[in-house]
Amino acid sequence: MRNFTAYAAREAVTFALLHPTPEDVADIRRHLMALGPDAPAARHLDIVEADAALEDANEAATTARKLTGVARNLAVAAADTQLRDAVRNAERLILAVEPTAARFRGTDMPVTPDAITAAAAVAYVGVRASAEELRAIAQGTPVVQVYEASNVPA
């Protein structure tokens, strides 16, 4: 079964390597956390460490941009290097979890009913679906969870 979480994470990294922004880093961090449940247990600590490295690098970049003068230029250059290294480390981790993510193409998406069902089940497990939702996916029974909060006084 292909790991579409890893594919999405690799795409986020590829985009961020062009010119990492705080939003790109936050996106990669979300992808890494979503990758956790699908990753081998031996990689869980690596995911946490990669997430922390991305957070530290992002904070360094934000702090560097608040400085002025030559100190700013030096700090920004160092922070950019730290950020790119953290993003590349995240990419190495993603590829360690799912080596085929390096070759992912849009045509790799599931297209048969069975493949779509399996991919949906994996995706729902990644976001902590209920047992009822997983049964519905397996059986092809539509089930919708609705959460409503009314702003009308009772």
C-alpha cells in the first residue's frame, strides 16, 4: 500500500526548498506529525527531532529578520542555512519512511474502487477516525459525522 501521507509531505518539502517561508515550514511540520502513525516505530523519535529542528530553524529565521544592519545580514544567512538544512533533513526522513515518495507522480493516485477505499481508510486512520467511520469505508456505506454548534439562544 502506498503511503500517500509521505507523498504529500514530500511535495510540501519540494515546494519549501524553493524558498522556505514560515507557512511552508508549518506545513511540513503538520505533514510530519500526520506521517507519525504510518511510520515505523523506530522513526517516531526521528520525526519528533525533525519537527523540533524545523521549529528551531523557523524561530531563528524570524528572530534574524527582526535585527538590523550587518548583524541582520549575518543572522539571516545563518538562519536560512539552518532552515534549509532542517527542511532537507525532513525530506531525508520522509524518504526513509517511504522511499517511493521521491518518484511520486499524480498518476500514482488511486483510481480503482478498491484502491480508493484503501487510501481513504489509511487517510482516516491518520486523522483518528472512529471505528464506525472505518467500517463505513470498508463496506462502502456513506456515513457523515456532523458537529453543530448553534449560536441561537435556547
